[in-house]
Amino acid sequence: MAINVIKHKIKQYKRKYYLRQLVKGGLITLLAFISLFLVVVLLENSFWFSSTVRFILLVALLLIFLVPLVSLVVLPLLKILNIGKNISDIEASKEIGNFFPEISDKLVNYLQINELSAGEASLVSAAIEQKTRELNVFQFQQAVDFKILKKYLYAFIGLIFVVTLLSFINTPAVTESSKRIMLYDQKFKKKAPFEFLLQNTDLSVFRNENLDLKLKVTGESIPESVYILMENRRIKLSKSSNDLFGFKLNSVNSPISFQFEAAGYLSDEYEIRLLDRPELRTFSIDLDYPRYTRLEDETVSNTGNLLVPEGTKIKWNLNTTNTESASLIINENVSPFESKADRNFLLEKLALSDFTYNLQLKNEYGSNRSEIEYHVKVVKDEYPQIQIIHLPDTILYQSIDLSGTLHDDYGVSSVSLNYRKSYSDPFTRVRLLSNINQQDRKFYFNWALDTLALNKSETLEFYLSVFDNDGINGSKESRTQRFYFQKPDEKAIDNMLEEKSRKSEEKLDKAKSEAESLNDKLKELEERLKTRNKMEWQEEKMAEDILKDREELEKSIEELKEQFENLKKSQEEFKEQDQTIKEKSEQLQSLMNELLDEETKKLYDELKKLLEENANSDQVRNQLEKMQLNEKNLEKELERALELFKRLKLESMLGENIKELEDLAEKQEMLSQMDKNEDISSQQEEIKEKFKDIEEKNQKMEQLNQELKNPEPLQEFEQDEQDINKNLDELSKELEQNGKPNKATQSKQQQTSEQMKKLAQKMSEMQNNMEMDMMQENIDNLRNILDNLVKLSFDQEEIIDEFRQVRQSDPRFIELSQDQLQLIDNAQVIEDSLYSLSERVFQISAFVTREVGAINENLASAMDELRERNKGKAMSHQQFAMTSVNNLALLLSDVLQQMQNAMSMASGNPSEQPSLSELQKQLGQQIEELKKSGKTGRQLSEELARMAAEQEMIRQQMKALQEKLNGQPDGEKIGNSLNEIIKDMEESELELVNKQLTQRLIERQKRLVTKMLEAEESMREQKIDPEREGETADNYQRKNPPAYEEYLKARENEIELLKTIPIELNPFYKKEVNDYFRRLSEEEKQ
């Protein structure tokens, strides 16, 4: 029926209406509750209400939530479910009519007409039909408009956004406050801006043990200090990092409650629980030894480390407290003890091998504090032991010394040597010892290798084996490691020497660089101190660095000396060296030994003392000035040593190449004479390879020559080498094709041998020419230097004499100062020439460089004093400079004589070298001619100075001859006569120095010649060889000669005396002054 359709539409309207009411009520309820809850939460976060207030707030929140929930949500829900009274159809029709103007009150009228009785229905049926048709076109549900809910929805979304934002900004303000409101009956502490986080997961501790409490504080603000509150004490925790704190409780013996406090905030309360560990009071071990050992059983107490024979029964008896179980742990294998009465435990074990065990005790709380570890050593029949030291003969490679010790518990049955020369061969066994009934035995055996005929290509492999007397398990064998022995071939020797040479050169260059760096630091520190009255910490640090650098430099030089000594020994061992090369090597070694002098070491000790005494900057600067001179000398000596080392290496390489080429030529010649039926291709190829090695060495020699400051004029033999290489290549091809040599091949081999000999001859001639040219050039240069030194000495003497006659105010004083300055320039020229010469002449000792340094130092000091017009001090320094010049002239004169002797020997005419008596005779004749010449003044002084120098040189050689005669048969008698000759020479020197050209001097010279001839005749009659020296070990430590040490001490005394007493010095020492200082030195020794 139509009426049912209309009523159904009204019912749908009411359902949607109540649904809108339900949604609206829900939104309003949530808005009200969340808003009020947010307000309450924020208030609680700010004011931290009491439990009562929080309860009231919680009840209020619940009421505020429940009232609108029931009225605005539950009631509409019930009406949707048709529970309870809903709005009538008439009321709904009115609402629908209000929404649809077209309907107005038509729907209400329709319902009212429908309510008429059935009798009256026929009268209005037509009206109902018309109304029904008009109302069916409308959807009554559209009258419920959900758009009116938008404002509530937007408000709800905004509120959710606010809550979310607040939760994101300050989460604890929402969550923690909510928690406190919900748990209103619990007590909460006001939350600090940080949080106490106890890191200990377990607060249990065993009695009398320590407990480390670890606390971490997190939060926005970390307190600087945290305290622990316990037992009415407030103790500050130690801070290990920004947020980590710690506290150690020592020997806890009772339960403890504690809290942490920081910045007025307290943590939760914690409690430490006290536990008891199991403990071992005493224990004993019963040892039941095997019967065959015949040892008496015993019991040991309170010690678990045992030494027992194999098969011993061990029984442990433990007495414990607070223990529920006990275990024996061996390699993670657990064996439980049998529990007995009164906390006693028992365990038995058979000892068959060594083991380590732990005794572990347990109760419900834990185990013993630390597992007690013990060791049981089971004594078995030992394997024999052998320790060996093998010392191969590295000189002749003809034997091996074998020494060592043997050990076994019951003795050794045999010791054998096992060896083989090839990996494919079985070992050959040689019994060395047998049936040794001692537990320990030392042995020694010298194994001669000459019977093995070991070739350089073969490797000898060997080891020693020993067998014991084990009667139960059988004889057991022990072996040493395998050793290998091989004779080095020529190439290996060359490589070894080349490597040692390279390392020595690198060490020398390193020491030179360190010396340069040290000198630069000395200069820098001196410059800084010039502008400071007091040393600051920067200067002190620089001085300390200088001392450290000096120690490193000394260490480098000592290592350098050791390396060069090893290189020299290896060269002497494996290479045939020319006598000249040996002498130069010894001289270079002597130079290296003299690099570090005591005077420089003393200066550094004084600097260290000044730093310790906090001396002023002037004292330190003066000390640095002295040190700079010595360091500059050291730097020069290292540079010179490096140059001489390269030069010596060059000469050695040249000599070795010549020798190898000569040997190779002989080998090639022998190969040409071999039987034609023999296969010699491999030997010919070996000659070819060796010649290539010689070529490579020649190239290295060329490179080394270019590294020299003054390269040698080495000739190029490229064409000769090409010719030889061409023949060697053709020989290789012919032998490869034919297999065996023919007549043409042998002829070419002979030709190649001749080419090699000619090349070796050319290289030898080049070597001799180079050596002679250099010797002559060096001798000429040294003569010029000596002449300049003598002139320099006389010029300085004249300047000193003229200064004595002028006053500081005299204009002549300035002219003389300029002359002194010119003299310094002349000295510099001499120094440059001498240093350049020293880089080529091995005979010039390090003392020469030091004397040059002394000359420069005194000349510079004299010039400084002249600028200040301190004539006395200036003259003193001038005299010191002249003394050093004279010393230097004497030294160089001796060097010149050595160089002349060497050149005479090298030229092949040693017989032309005059004897000492002939030299003395020539000197006497020169003195006699000088007396007759009538020369005076400076010309006479120069001649007398030269003659005094020659007399000094002869005397020194005579003194050296006397020292060589000591220790030889009948040498003492001749030595006494030489002593008289030396004394006469000293008197002649004195008279020459003092310009006493008398007839007595001439007669003494004649007597000297006679005595020297008699001494020479005595030596010839008694067949005494002055060149023969006692044979001593090669390994010795070189020291400064005693005469040189005495000279240094005497020189110090001279300097102190000359500072106070002006002494008129001639070009050479006066005898009276030398005797005086000698007497002083002897008195000091006494």
C-alpha cells in the first residue's frame, strides 16, 4: 500500500537523523573530554597535584566524559536500535516539511487523513491517492543534513593536531602527567631534568667482596656532581665521563640500602643483597706411586702442584664451607667429587699424562671466587735432547765446528751426523759418539769438508740425530734442525761486498746530513741569543734538541765506523787487494776513528752543565761559538770521508775489473787449448756472462766517477768491449751449431783471449797513469800550500812585531789591521786549497782540519779584538794562530814526505829514495852553504825555518824507526844509539829556530851523519828489518797516539799561560818552552 511506502521513508529519515545525532554527540563528547583532559594534564605537569587532587580530577574527567557520552551518544544509539521512545511520525513529518518547502504540511495532513476510520476512508480515498503521488517524488533522508557537523569535525581535527604537536614538543608533559593522574594512588617524585640509570643489572655481592656501582645520567641537563646516600652518609661519586659516574663499595659485609642524589633530585631507592661464596678451607692429596718406581706413598697438604711418575693414583680430600658440590675440571671436562660428611669431598684419578686442573666449588649463589688452578707434571721416559751450535768457517770454507750438549734421563746410545750434497741423494750417516751413560754430556766435533770435494754449485745439507736407551718403549730418536752450507761464488761475494759498500756510503751520507743539520741549529740558536739577555723556554728547548741531535750523530758515526770496519775485513777476506788500496783503506778507517774527538764532547758536556745551571744567554752563546767551529770541522771531515770513500771504491773497482779481466783471458786461452772432442759450450757461455758482468762493473765505475767532485780521466774502451762481445757471440753460435769446437773456433778463442789481455793491459796502464798524475799533482799542490803557509807565518810575525811598536791611537794601527784582514783572506785561500787536496789525499789526517779550524778561530778573534782596539788580546790570538800555522806546516811536511815516498815506490824506483843518513847529510850541506852565503833578515829566517822543518821531519822518522825496533832481537841496543841521535837533532832544531847559525851546529850535523851511518850498518849486520812488526790480531780498537794526547794537553797549558805572559814566538816552538810544558805535564801525572 502507498501508506506503507511513506512510513518506510519516514523511518529511514529518523534512522539517519539519529545517526547524525550520534556522530554529533560523539564529536562533542570527544572535544569536551580531550580538551578538559589536556587542561588537566598540563595543570598536573605544572603543579604536580597530590593524590587527592589527582583523584578528584580523574573522577571529574570520568563524569565529564560519561554524561555527554550517555546523553549525546548512547541515547541516539538506542533510538537507532529502536530502543526507547523515538520522535513521532508527525514530528518527523514536520521536520521534513520544514526542509522541503514543496511538502510543507502536506505530509502531516497525509498522515492525519490516513488516521481516519475505515468508514470514512472512502470519502477521502481520492485525496489520499493524490497526496501519495505528490509525496513519492521526495527522498525524506535528504532532510538530514550532515554538513552542519563540519564545524565539530574541524574543531576535533584541530584539537588532535594540538595534542599531537604538544606530544611531539614535550612528550613527558603528556605521557607522564597522564600516568600520574591514572595512577592517582601511587606516589610520584617530581621528574628531574635528567634521569638516573643504574647500569648494574644485579645488586648482589658476595661477602667481603667489592661492588662497583655504575650510574649513567641522561637528560637535557646533566649535573656536574652526583652523590650516593647510604648509611647516613653522603658520598660523591667519581666521574668517568660527562654522563657516567661510579662508586666502589669495598669489602661489603652487610646489606646496604642507598639512593642517588643530584641537584636536589633523588633517585629510586636500591638495596644491595649479601651472599656467601663457597670456600675451600683445607685439602690434602694422597699419592699412591706405581710399585715399579719403588717410591714410598705420601700425602701432601694444601698444595695442588704435583710432580709424579706416570701411573700414580692421586686422591683429593677437600674440606669446605658453604659448599654444596665440588668438581675437578680438566680441559673443560668436569669430574664431580663424591660428597662426604661435614662438607668434605673425595675424588680419585690415575695420572697418565700432564694435565692442568681447577677445583671448582659451588652453592646456590655461585662458585668459589676464583678457580684454583694447579698443574700435575707426569714424568715420562724423555726423548733424548740435543742442542747444537754450528760455526761454519767463513774464511776458507773448509770446515764446520759442531758443538753442543746432550741430555737424557737414562743416557744416550749414539750420536750420528747425517749429510748429503744433493736433494736426490740419500743421507750418509756417520756415528760420532756411542754408549754414553751420563744424563748430560757436552760434545765438540770439527768436521773437515775437504774430503767431500764440495763444489760451489753444491749445497751441503746436514743434521745430527741422537738415540736414547729406552728399554721399555724402544730407543727413541731426536734430530736437530737441518742446516745448509754452500761455498759462495764470485758473484755472491761481489753482491755481498757491493751491498756492504752501499750501506756504508748511505750511512756516511746520513751522518753528513745530520752534521749539517746540527750545525744549522747551532747557528740559529746563536743568532737568537744575540738579541736576548735571558734564555726563554724556546731557546732551552732548542738547546736540548741540539744535545739530542748530537747524541744521534755520535751514534750514527759509531755505526758508520763499525760498518766500514766490517766492509774492510770482508774485502781483505774475499778479494786480493793491492797494497796501496789496503793502506788507503786503513787511512780512511783512521780518519773515521778520529771523527769524534774528546774536545767536542767536552764542549757539549759544558753546554749541558750550563743549561742545568740556568746560565745566562751570553755564556751559552759563547759556548755555541766554540762548538760551531768543531761541528763545522766535523761536517767537513764527513764530507771529505764520503769523497775519499767514493774515490777508494773507484780505485778498488778498477783494480778488481783488471784482475777479473786478466783471469777471464787466461780461462779463455785454456778453453782454446782443450780437446776438440769435449763439449765446451757451457764453459764458453760462462765466459760470455762473466764478461758482461765486467762490462756492467765498468759502467758502474763510470757512474761512480761522475759522482766525484773531481772525476778521474777514465778512458772509454767501448770499441774493445764491442770487439770482444762480437767474438763471444760468434763463438756461442758456432758452438751451438757444431756442438764441439773446430780449428777455426779455437783460433777465435785464442784471438778473444788476446783481446781481453790487451784490454786489461790498457786499463792497467790507465790506472798507473792516473795514479802517477794524481800523485804528482797532489805533491805540487801540497808544496804550494806549504810555501804559502810559511809565507803566512812570516807575514803574521811581521804584523805582530809592528803592532808591538804602535799605540792604539796611531794611524798606523788601522793600516796594520787592514794587513791583518788581508792575511785572513790569504788564510782562506790556503784553507780552500788544503780542503780540496784533502779530498784526494788519504794521508792527510783529521788533525789537519782541526788545526785549520784553530787558525780561522784565532784569526777571527784577533780581528774582533783589533776592531775594539784591544791590542794585547789581539796579539795573543795572532800568536796562537801563528802557532797553529807552524803546527800545520810540520804536519803537512810529514804528509809531503809520505807522498813522495809513495810516489817513489809507485814509479818502480824505490832504490832512488834517499836514506835518512843521506837526507841528514844533504841538510848539513845546506846549512854550511847558508852560513857561507851571508844572507840576513827575512830571507835568512825563511831558509832557517825550512831547514828546521826538514830537521823535524828527519827526527820524526828516526823516532818512528826507533819505535819499530822495539821488541825485535838486538833492537834495544841500536835503539839506544838512535836515542842519542834524536837528542842531537833536537838541539839542532833549537839552534835553527833561534837563528844560531854557528860552526858548532855544522860540526854536530857531521857527527849526526856518522852516527846514522853506523846505526844503519849495525842493522844490516844484525839483519834487523825495521819494517817488520809483530803479528797481532786484526780486530783492534784504534786510539789516538799517546804523543797526540800529550800534545793536546800541552796545548791547553800553553794557551792558559800565553793569556797572561806575552811570549815572542818564532815560526817554530822553542825548546825551552816545550821542555817547560813537558815538565808541567810530568808533574801532573805524578
